[in-house]
Amino acid sequence: MVMGRLTRTAFPICAGLGALAVSALIAACSAASDSGARGCDRFASPAGSDRASGTANHPVSTPGELIRRLQPGQVGCLRPGRYRFGTLSVDKPYITLRATGRGPTILRGSIQVRPAGLGSKLSGMRINTSGGRSPVGIRIFASNFVLEHNRITNYHRAQSCVLVGRYYSHPSPGGVGIRGNRIHDCGRIPRTNHDHGIYVAHAVGAEITDNWIYGNADRGIQLYPDAQRTSITGNVVYGNGEGINFAGAGTTTSNGNTVSGNIIADSRVRWNAASGPDGPPATGNLFARNCVHAGARRPDYNVNGGVEDPSRNFVARENRIASPGFVDAAHGDLRLRRGSPCRELYTGKLSLR
């Protein structure tokens, strides 16, 4: 299920700059056409140079160099176009990387947010994580990092798209925010049962809010083996191999997680909500006030709206079994029609017309 492939961006042509060299012409045109560039401290452009100063008229050319030019609290803006890298390391605290200008800003490669990236943010990009140095697309190891308003995929050419986990002997990150993104078509086909849209492995207090998570090979959201006090609200989790699971391993399990106000529908292979078979029984996990609709090919997963019952790892209550009534799910339009029976429970914004 591949939707919305990334397209090539053309830069605008500016009049009155005839004597400038081609690269300077494109940089100047980009500066003139920036939309929302106010508040940007440094700039990158595919037409820039990493020997440049990073100002609006003299942008650098790579996201890595843009990060090197930023100080904590500053905003780095990436102009439209394609940026290709093996791995982009976000290793400075409290910086923001965001798209600016007209047209898509496209990142191609894997991204690693190290613990030193505490409180930083990545916003407004189209991110294709296939072809990076890591088979896992965006690895978040930093507390309070925010991933918002991006479109993220690997077109089924790599493993999970987003992983929140612990960096070697560092503590599990806390307060990671994943909100307003479209995370789709992640993970290898044929399915391996290991590749997910969002994989919360080791984390405390992550917030996954108002995303569209669809067409991923295995879980839409995986909580395994040590996801503690995750809040999952207002998301649409649609057409994945499985919806959400609560699981552990060895002596560890994922506890205190809340899943509410979501639409979780039409999982292709297994449950919309499930427990993992390993580890001790989990405690404090709540799956409540979600709109669910079964769609697995196997009849044994089609009962109870595709919600495992009884479950060893979560309590389910006040969920509604109903077809969501999306505008055009086959083409990636997961907005709800006005008469949708899921509107009453859904707490997000992306799916409201």
C-alpha cells in the first residue's frame, strides 16, 4: 500500500538577477520565496554551500552542517528540495529543524537523535528513511524530543520507521512527543513480524498524539519490551499488519500505558489491540473509548472489533465497534465523513474535515 510518493521540487525563477551565478541565483530566489522564514536563525538549501555562513542569503547545503551552526534554542530552516545522507545525527539540545518555503523539503536517509539532542524538534519534512545507514529510520534516544507534522515512510524497503529507545547504558528517554505525523508503508514485505510504524522499546512518558499510522507491515504501534506510561491518543491506526500491542520479555513488561480516543481499524493479519505472549503479565494498561473495526483475513481475529478478549496485558472498556467511514482510505485520505460513528470518540484533529 504505497501512497503519496515524494516528488521532485522546482525552484522559482526570480527576475532581475541576471548576472548572478546559478547557485547564487537559486539561493537568492529561495530567500525571496521563503514562507514562514521569520524566526529562522540559520538556513540550508540544496543550492547552498557548507562553506557558507548559513544566513538567509548564504545557506549551507546539508542538514548536518546546519545542525553544526546552531546553538541551543535556535531554529534551523531547510528550504525546499532534496537532502540525501547516510545518517543525520541530531546531537545538540533544544534546537529546531523545520521546513520553510514553498514546496516539499525531502530528507532521504536515517536519522539518529542522540541523548545530547534533549528537547530538540524535527518538523514539517517529508522523510524517506530507506537507503540510510541504519535499517531503522528515525531512532530517538533523547528525552523531550518532538517529531511533528512530518510525512515518514520507507516504502517497505527497510525496517521500522520510528524507534524510541535507550542509547546503550543511558537511561530510557522520557517525554518524547510524536504528533501530527503521517507514518505509512514502513517495514519489509513479506512481513517479518518485526517492522513497525512506531516502535516504543524503552521509554517513559512518551506521547503519541494525532498521527495517521497506516499501511505498515507489522504493528502500527509496538509497546515492547519496556514502554512505561505511554499516552496514545487521537490517532488513526489503519490497515497495518496489527494495530497496537502491549508486550514484554524476560522479567520486563510495558506498564501504565493508556490508549484512548483513537480509531484503530482493519488490521490485515492480526488483532487491532493485542497482548504479547512473553514476560510477566503487565499492569495498569488501559484500552478505552476507542473506535475499532476488525479487518483481519483470519476469522479468529475478527471478533470483538479485533480487540483481544480476554487479554493478559490490558483492560479494555467503553470501546465502540464501528466502521470509521473514511473519505477515501484506499488512497490515503483518512478524514472522517460527517456521519462517521467514530467522531464521538475520536480526539484528534487530522481526520476531521
